[in-house]
Amino acid sequence: MPLITDKERLDEALELLWVLNEDQHHDISHFKTNSDDADTESIVETLLHEGLASILGAEIRLTEKGLKSARGLIRRQRLAERLFTDVFEMPEDSVVNDACKMEHILSEELTESVCTFLGHPPNCPHGKPIPRGECCKKFKVEVTPVVMRLSEFEVSAAGKITFIVPSEASRISKLNSLGIAAGSTIKLIQKTPSYVVQIDETTVALDPEIAKEIYVRKVVS
């Protein structure tokens, strides 16, 4: 029986075993039924040959080597889902597919940066746990994200605008004319009844919807 050399097919098999393990489904029949791969026999044979999985009776389980590989894949995928959902507000039906593509190309360093950027989220948008990374071990509790929406910023705090994700393209020009652009430093004066920010010596009132589209990084004085 030929072994599988396509890394993405093996990665998908490892992810499936991880997810089935979360749901306490260890029977090999569950794996074969839920796999999208047309050649599950070769996939299983390759996992065994590579030392990524083992079979005992009717059960298939990840080895320590397999757990390490699957853990990294699941972590990258679920962080990507969080990034696409929370920051770019992508529709749910496209989030999973795009996250699956990203998990194969994200480096470990970039994954840690994304996790820190998001504030070490514990779960993906679907409620599944995100495996913790080295960056998470530095904190005993969840920390404030490095970058957050202006609508979630604290009053009287100063921050540098990192990026703007407008729901309407015309808003970028309008905001730029007010001095609100990536790289600008602003101070949040109030949140109600409208958001008021200070840019240099100028104060500007913003609608709540626009405040949700502006992402800032807190400036430490």
C-alpha cells in the first residue's frame, strides 16, 4: 500500500484525530467515516509509519509526536479563525476555509505574535479551546489585547491607530480628512452619547459604528 507524501493530507488527518479525541471518539471507524480523504487506508498506514498515531484494538490515537504536530495545527487554525472573525469580521462560512489555508503557512513566531495581538484568546469563535503556546504561559490570566477596537478602549487613554477596517470605503477619506489615520495618536475623551477623541488640539465626535472599525494600540507614557 503506497504511503501518502502530501503533507496537507496528513495535516488534515492529524487535525481530525485531534478533534475526534476532544469529543472522546477514538474508534478507527469514526476516523474513517469523518475523513474527507478518499484513501483512508493509506492515510492510516502513513500515520502509523511516521509514528504519528498508533492502533490498539479498534482504537486509533495520536502518539506524543502526533499530538505535538496536531496541537500546532489546531492552534494555528483556531487563532486564524479568531483573527478573521474578531478583526476582519469575515462571514462565518468563509472563516474556516481560509483559516485552514493559513494554518499550513503560519510560522511558530508569527503564530505567537497573532496570539499576543489577540490577547491570548482561550477559545475559537465556535467555542473550541485554543491550545496554549509559549506566549500564553507567561500570563496566569487573560491579558488585554495589544490592539483593540476604539469602542473597547478606556476613557482618558492615549493610543496609536494601527489600522481601520471600514464597512464603507468612503469612510476612510472622511476619517483621513479629520486626521484619523493609521499611525495617528489619539486620546479617547468620552464614549457616550458619542465617542469623542482628541487628535493634537482638535476634538472629533464619532458614531459608535465607526469607533468599532478603528483599532488602536495603547501608548504607554
